[in-house]
Amino acid sequence: MKIADAAELHTTWAARFNAKDLDGMVALAETDSVFVPQPGVVVAGEAAVRGAEQQFLNIGLPITLKVRRVIVSGDIALLISDWTLTGKATDGSDVDMSGTTADVARRGSEATKSRRQR
């Protein structure tokens, strides 16, 4: 599925997260993107981003995401959303995680893709 409208990028990523579709999640980002899984930690490149996103999937909880703002200028967009992961993880531990994500996305010949964030 190609993303034609930048406003659909975060909700599509969340749907793929909740479907445990790691390949689909990674496909929404450019191959040289970066990912910030927690403050002060930056991972770069497709393999590192895949590994960090897999760690979030391993928690075993669905993500709730609310798009707060989408600003588009030409082929570039800034997306800001709030997210939460709450409940019992697959290991039985209580999880109460939340944050705000910001992505810079670029419309390309294939689709709109994230340059990355989180």
C-alpha cells in the first residue's frame, strides 16, 4: 500500500504495528532513516531501525496513536502524534509507556516515506 497523503503515514504505521507487520512498518521509512526509540538513543539504517522496532513489537501490546498535527510544504511534511502502549506485556510485566513522535516525511516517486523520528 502506497501512502499518497502524508496525513495517513502515522495511522498506517500504527495499523501495521498492531498487525505485527514489521516489514510493512520498515517499508514506510526511507532506508537511510533514523529512529529514536528512547531519549538519547539514535539508531540509523534499515537494519538498526528494524531491530529497534522489533523490540517494541516484542512487548506484545497494541499501540494507540493520535495524530496531533500534520504540516505539509511541497513534498515535505512534518507529522506529530502522541502514542501509548499500556497493559500486560508478553512476559507478564505491566507496561505504561507513552510519548510523542515527530516524523519528517518526503513524497517520492513510490510514495510518501518517513525520514524518521520517534
